[in-house]
Amino acid sequence: MAVAAGERRYIELPLPDLYNHSRITMPVYVIHGRQPGPRLFVSAALHGDEINGVEIIRRLVRLKALDALRGTLLAVPVVNVFGFLSKSRYLPDRRDLNRSFPGHESGSLAARIAHLFMEEIVSRATHGIDLHTAAIGRDNLPQIRVDLNGKPELTALACAFQTPVVLNATIREGTLRQAASGHNVDTILYEAGEALRFDEIPIRVGVRGIVAVMRHLKMLPPSRRRQPAFEPLMSNASKWVRTPQSGIMRVTKAMGSVVQEGDTLGYVADPFGTTEVTVRATSSGIIIGRSTLPLIHEGEAIFHIAQISKGHDVASALQYLHHEMDPDTGTL
């Protein structure tokens, strides 16, 4: 279907039917600006239970600012429709869609969906933003994941999004990022919040971040409101802290806390309180992820710490996040 310059269209890409023969489609919003420019895809719910991105895209396509769009926005709020319907990360055959790219038109269900997405969305784009959350039972500080050792343009896109932290993340086999890079489509990944929840702060940061990237790409004019000075924290490495014993965890450090190696992060005790061990940071940095479940087994990953180079202004980065959390900071 052709979408002319200046038009907006809602398109449904046909997917395999459900086993009861119910028709199922992948929703796509296409906004084609009056003037030529980059073609940006924004995708969400590649993992069906990661739903923050669904709300981010809902708010994004309703923005009045898009009336001035140059180029094209391809917004796909639910890629893994099957997982979304069953509130599951996976497809019905338990395959991970984000390990199934670039896919194949006659392969597994995951391969067919991945192939469709590559053919109909990625092949038409010049840039991409893939929206994710943490897995069930975990929470993530708003962050961009990108290969910082890759193209300089990717690092520039990551910084333009304006999350507190930009984490170096090498590309994994079978992911959308890997497949998109094979098509020379510069793609960054946004991680924030929890699965199966709408988290207002990550949603607000996500919407503002996408708009900021579109301004960076000259798809939208510069903002008329004064922007606070901000430089994200760049992290080349991160490390998970694992619990030393099974039990019930009490957390003493919040998300976004700056910690030093050896700092106390919490305590793990048995249900009766007869034994208790201290959980300590195994590296210095900022907490960008944590378990939200207090009931844990020995060896479980419970705190994710991003290592930050000396000289970075951690306070300013977190202050910017709190500024974006404030509902009275103005319009986009």
C-alpha cells in the first residue's frame, strides 16, 4: 500500500491465523511527511510482555509535533502479537522472536514474523529504535544499549535519546539490531521499566527520547523550549551482582544509586531471621537494573551495575532524569 506525502495511514500486516482460524495482524502506523527525509522505524513488544513501548508509541503518534515531520515514521506498537495476546515474552512455540532474525518466509512461526518485519518495515527504513523493558521480576533504569565501538553515527543517536546511561552492548546473533545493521539501518535499543506494567517515568522518557532523536535526524524542527544541559553517562561494561544464599531479600539501594565496590546493597535472610548475609557491590558504578522479587535462590542476579568512567557527572545525569519525570516541565 502506497502512502503519499502528507498522509497518515494505519496498516495491518497479515500474520498466520490463530489455531481457531481467527485472523491476526501486525499493526503499523505510517506517517509520511510532506518533505523528504530519513525513514525511522520504532518498534515495541518484540517480547510480548514488554508493554511500555506500546504506550510510548500510542503517545508518539498522537503528538501535534509530527505535523511538521520530514521523512517517514514507521511505528509498530506490537511486533510479537502472539506473545502480547498471551502476556508472554515468547511465541506459542516458546521461541524468542528477538533471536530469530532475519527470519525466513517458510521457516518457523518466529522466522516468518521476523522475515515479514524485515521485508515490510526494516527494508524501508534508514534508522530504527527498538523499545524494550526488563524481563518479568526485574526493573531497568531508562538506558540506551548500543555498540559504542561501532559506527560513530550510532553513538550519536544513542546520546541524542538522552537517557541517563548509554550502555555498550555488543550485537547478539539473531537479534533485530543485528539484522537491521546488515541492511545498513542504524538501530538503537531502549531499555526501561518492568514487563507487564506501564511505568510512567520510562514512558515519558521514551516519548521524549524518540522526539529528540527525530530532531537530531532533522525529521522535526528544534524545540522552542529551553533544554537543560545534559550529557549521558557512557558505560563500556556492566556486571550483575548475584545473591550469596537463598532467602528473602531486603534492598537498601535504589535504582540509579551510585555505589562503590564493597558497598552494602541489601540483605538476604531466611524466613525466620536466624541467618542473614549482606549483599555487597562487586564493582563501582550506577545501579541500572535490579530484581523486584524478594524471594530469591542462591546465585540469582539481583543488581545490575554499569561501570562509569571517572570524570562523568553522575549527579547531572540523574538530575536530568528527575527533570523529565516532572509533569510540569513543559511540552515536547
